[in-house]
Amino acid sequence: MLSITENAAEAIKSLSSDAELPQEGGLRITAPDPEQGLELALAQSADDQDTVLRGEGVAVFLEPAAAQVLDDKVLDVQAVPGSDGQDELRFAIVTQPDADAQS
């Protein structure tokens, strides 16, 4: 199941608040063509087929293909240099650390 870092949860909260989403709103991740990447967008609510992840005061909706692609991943936020010299925060998908490797 997709994990969400604390930084990603804070970013989703901020985006949802700025967009004045309703309580049932959140970040929706879709995979129209999984080989071409994923699409992230704010949504008023989940679609009927979506897997809904809730926690830390945020909601993430995964359409079925995205849920399959993201099963063993982590949603994070990373700073990347922007064109104006200021860092921009961008969502990133990373592989979950292997639990066995941590023992």
C-alpha cells in the first residue's frame, strides 16, 4: 500500500486548504498510461473505484491502475531548484525501504 511521508501530508493539507476543498476532498493520483507516468490533481471527492487513503488529516485517492503501480511506493515531497533560483516543492514517488534490510 502507498505510504505518505509527513512532508507530503503537510503539502497535501496546504494545497487542499488553498484550493478550499471540501472535507471529503483530497489529492487524486491517476495512471492514464502507467508507462508515461502518473498524474496528480486535487479532487472534490473520490471516484467510486478509487482506493482511499486517509490519515494525518489528508485524503489521497488512487484510481485502480495507480493503486497497482504505487502498491510498494512512498509519496514524498522534495525540493528542486526552480527557474527563478528558489527551490520548489514537488511530489515524488520513491520505493519503500525494505523492512528486512532495516533489521
